[in-house]
Amino acid sequence: MFLHGYLSSGMAFNRQIAFFNRDFQVFAPDLKGFGTNTPMEYPYSLDDYVDEVKEYMYKYSIKRPFVVAHSFGARIVLKAVAKENYLFDKLVLTGAAGLKPKPTLKKCCKKIQFKILSKFLSKEKLARFYSKDYNALSPVMKKSFIKIVNEHLDYTLKDINNKTLLIFGEKDKETPLYMARKLNDGLKNSKLIIYKDAGHFCFLDKPMMFNWEVKEFFLNNEFSI
């Protein structure tokens, strides 16, 4: 099963779907609010997305699948397996989001500036403080996005026992390597691989390397950390 990132869809994994279809039954759903799925009726939390994935699995009789999750998709996986380790089998987390980011001087200054200006400026003028992607979201998705990014999942790592392969791009700016290393340190049964000359979408930057690495991980019962 493939779980896509935010503002993406299952189609992001086209290169992986074509490859894995030869040996596996593949599922790559569009999550609520993305791709061909319907718009959300209310602001989804991470728990709502976990429930959606579980309902999808029940609908298609999917039991303990291998999972490849990118970015936001990894948030869903971390939240889900911390509660139910048996829900999925092996995990591949790439460009995984969900951990609390390190504070930087630039972010701290921007936060202070925003807090001061928010007392005097309209919401329209404050929009420049947000990313283009955030400003393009519908009102209900903006509320959902805030819920999701404000839930940090560092506390879940100690409860996850699944064999996990972490694949990150060396040039990933969205989920930097310090997050990858923190995940690797926190997860009991994990292995970290870093791709040079690859970014946040390393499965697109290095598709064949990614595909063969993941396939070997899924089929090999031995797992050396």
C-alpha cells in the first residue's frame, strides 16, 4: 500500500506502482481532499485520516500490508502503528514528516513579527506570512492542515516495533536529515538509507534505486540494522 504526501495523490507513485504490480497486489488510494477523492466535509485530524485508511483496508479486505508512505503519509503510519503494530507489516517511510522541527532563528523572528503584526493587520495582509500552498487551500483544508502539522509524533516512536526502512534524500529541505536520524534513533527496528543528489521526493529522483531497495527489503526476511 502506498500513502502519498500532502497536496499529492496516489498517482505520485506511478513509477513504483508499475514496478511493484509485477509481484504484488498494489493499492495507492487518494486520501480525503486530494486527487480524485471527495472534498472533506469538516477539518480532518490525523486520527480521521488513520480511520480513513483503516476503512479503505476493510473495504478491500487488505490485511497487514507492506506500506510505503511519503511525508504526510508517514504521519498517518506513525500514528496508526503506535496504537496497532499489527495493522501493517513492514514499513518504508520516505521524506517522513511528523516530528517536531528544530526552532531556527529565522522562524522565531518570523513568529514574533507575525504575533505583533496580527494585532494591526487584516487576515488578507497577513497571508504573506504563509506559504503559497497554504494560501491556495480551501478554508476547511486550512483548518485541517493546522491540526495536522501541530500534532508532533515524537512520542509514538518508542511504541513502534515494525521493521522499518527509512529512505531520505540528502537535499531534502522539507524533512531534513536531522529528522531522518531522529526517526532512526527512536525506532527499535529501523534502518536509514540516504540518497545523494535527491530531495524530498527521492522516490521520483532515484526511482529504480528506490524500487529495488524497497523490493529487497520486503522480500528479505533478514534485516540488519
